[in-house]
Amino acid sequence: MAQLVFSNEEITTLLQTLQNDQSSLRMEIGGTDSKEFRDGLKATEAVIQGIIEKLERSQQGDGIR
């Protein structure tokens, strides 16, 4: 398992970037007609959401797990 160390500023920037991308991804999910493509986008969105939650926990002092 790889471990990365980020400053608080880096975590904040990464969170903002992921949240913006997640918002765009959700709009793309809503606008696509292909079920297969939509399912793939939803899987990607779930991974991004998991990363966001880990980063938010790390900002609260719980560390990243």
C-alpha cells in the first residue's frame, strides 16, 4: 500500500479539485443516454466520492485510511 503525505493546503486544493470534477461528472452522468457509459461514470464517481471522504477525514485529524 502506498502512502502519500500532503500539507493541509495540498489537501484543501485536492478536495476542491475533486469536488469540482465530481460535479461535472454528475452532470455528464445525467446527460448520457448509454447505460454502459453511465454505469462506468457512476463507478468513477463512487471512487471519487470515497477519496473525498478520506481526505475530509484526514483534515479532521483522523488520518487517511
